[in-house]
Amino acid sequence: MLSRHSYPISTVLLALCLSGSASYAQAVASAEPSVAAAAAGGKSGRVAADVSQTVGAGSQFALGVADVIRVNVWKSADLTQTVTVGPDGFVSLPLLGDVHAAGLTASQLARDLTQKLSSYVVNAQVTVSVVDIRSRQVFVTGQVGKPGAYPLIAPITVLQLIAQAGGLTTFADRKGIFVLRGSKEDVQKMKFNYTSALRGDVKQNISLEPGDTVIVP
């Protein structure tokens, strides 16, 4: 006679089999993303999808032309603005007019604006956050999960960028990938072998520069 907490042996075996099958299926399904995450230094997902986290990781990022920033002045909605760094490296703000921003970090610009606004606002407190990084970008196109532009605020390799872009698709040519660098008049084409890179071939460890385009045929 079975107790209140006993079950037939056949039921227990069936449950164990189903559990083992489910665990195996889950492991197989997550194998490819795990490789991508490892290639990206343990981080996965598109950087551009969460710029706030990316910028937070690169607190020393220097602002450049076309970057979008949010200038928040405490208790002053009229002075709080979202602006873009112009081609001359300046941003235009109420009361202050044109203020130089290119080459400064967000915290440096905030201190500068706080000092300048102190002539107009009592106890001026300014914070600056980066909304969108456009001055330093790399690009990936072709057979990847999420092709497009990605902000470059820290060193990154081709393998890491591919991982951030969602990894390769089923039809990607793993040995035919290449990087384009330079202007149209002087373009440089560098070959990249994805398979060799995964095996630890240091020759494939190409560090990307602003403006580089990774093409995955």
C-alpha cells in the first residue's frame, strides 16, 4: 500500500525521462547564443538597443559631432533641452547660446554649464547624459541577426561586434567575411575567418576603428 507521498515507480521514471529530455533540448537550443556571448566578453545583445548602459560603461567617452545629449537643469523645465552637437562642435542652449561640447565628457560639460548658468540661475545644477552616440560608430551588414550601426566607445573586435549583432545567420559564409576601412579613394579590405577566430586564431583578432564596416556575405 502506497503512503500519501508515494508514487508508482513507472510514474517517477516517466517524470525523470521527461525532465532529462527537456534539459537536453534547452542546452542544445542555447548553445549558439552562448558562443556569441562568450565572444562578446560575456555580454550579448545589441549595444545600440540600450545606449544608456553602453554610455554608462564608458564614462570617459568624449562627445563628438552629431552626438545627441540631454541637458537637464534642476527645477528649470525651460532650460532643459535635448540637443545635437553641431558640425562646429558646439551646442545651442537657452540663455547661454552656443557652447563648446566636442571633446568633453558628459560630466565635464555638466560642470562647465553649471558654472556658466550660475550667472543667471541661483544654485544652478546641471546634469548631462548621452542620448545617442553618432560620432563614433562601426557598421555590420549582411548575414547577421541585427545588421546596422553600433556605437564605438570602447575597443571591440570583429568577433565581438558579430556577437552584439545577434550572431551569424544559417546562410552566412563564415570564411568569407571582410572588413572595409578608409575612404572611397583609399579603402582597405581585410579578410576575417569566423571559424578560425572561434578556435583562437590571434590573426583574426581585428580591432575595429570608427567608420569600419563588417560585411558578412
